[in-house]
Amino acid sequence: MTAEVRTVLITGAARGIGWATAKLFCGNGWNVTIGDVDIVEARMRASAYPGRMLALHLDVTDRASVEAAFATSLARWGRLDALVNNAGIQRHAPLAELSFENWLAVLDINLNGCFHCLKAAAGIMLRQGSGAIVNLASVAATRGAPGRAPYAASKAAIVSLTKTAAVEWAELGLRVNAVAPGYVETDLVRNVIAEGRLDVQPILDRTPARRLADPAEIAHAIYFLCSPEASYVNGHVFHVDGGFEADYGVPFFPPKPVGT
């Protein structure tokens, strides 16, 4: 009997890390549903993988949209083996000047959206008795992030949500982990650098690897956590950050010889 093909649903998958992840899963023989608010871009992307990739409109802030997308994906593929909660945004402003509207916008997509999709996936996976979920956290979850208060707060909350879901559902066959990327060279980041809106040098100076991540490097970590090879990995936050989190942050200056 031929083994059933595994299926993954990835949110915010039309670009960046989400798209790199979709390509990797598809290349490894999975069926892939890419959900995104930009359905035109999502359909264009999926058209390169006919019969293997399904593009759906998905607004993670809208519970009805989430439920419809998961139902359509399940009807198309017949199963759901993995969810990648990738959709997210940022709104930059100093905390004293941050509007409540921008605070809510970030938390609604990053945190509430993660919650909606986590619940929708669990509704399917708990019936199956199996499944893997990977939530996208960030190095910002454990650091003070000037100008990024709602983003950092949402990612810290995602870490906590990940661990809680992991321990609640482990006995029921579900694994829930998070990937915490450092700075990633997506098309968006490249454009911002090219336009002079981001000085990349301080980021490189702060990252021990002295470079940005390629989206595919984050995708490989996500894929591993969803795969059978990670069958005993649960409640873990996997930092893929070139050493950013590990770095003490203060450079070493050798002491001067005595008498100089």
C-alpha cells in the first residue's frame, strides 16, 4: 500500500520565509496549502506546482476566514500533518509614541492569528491523533527591541503559547514548537536596505555570523521540526540566528600587559 502524502498548511506563505518553507516542503514530497491575504500572489506562486500546492485566501485575524481555509485544505488533501504559523507584521515606533491602533494591529495578526490557526489545526489533528505545529517566534521575544514593542511582545507571547500547547497536547499525539529567526534577508528587507531605510551594518556587527540569514535556512529548521525526525522534540524554541541570542553583547578587549 502506498503511504499517504503528508500535508502542511503555511500562513503568510506568498513571500519571504513562508514561501521558502512552502517550496521546501513541496520539494520533499508534501502537499502544501499556502494561505495569504494576497490571494493573487499566492495563486501565482502555487501555479508553479500544479497538483501539489493549493493557494487560499486566509486572513488570520478573521476566525471565519481561518475556519474556511482549514476546511477547504482538509477537503482538498484529506489530512493535515503540519501547520506553520508564519503570518506576521511589524509597526515601528518609539513606545511613548506608539498608537494603540498599531499595537492592536500587530497583536491581532501575530498573536491572535497564531491562536486562531493553532485552534483550527488542533481541531483536525486531535481527531487524527497526530500532527506538528511550528509557530514563528523571533530573537525579539527575549530582548528589549527599541521601536518594536508590539512585535517583541507578540513574539514573547507566542513562545509562551507554544510551550503551553506543547504540554497540553503531547499525550494526544501533537507536537508544538517554535522557530526564532534572527535577521533574515527577505525581499522586503533587501528593498528597505536598498532604499536607505535600514542600516544593515549594526545588525551585522551584532550578529556573530556577520551576515543575514537566507529564508531557506529558516525553512530548513521549520521543516525539521515538522518532520518525523523531530518526533521527540516538543515545546522547544529553536533559534536560527547566527549566534545572536548566544552573544554576550560586550566585545572582549584583552588586558594590557602589566607596566604598559
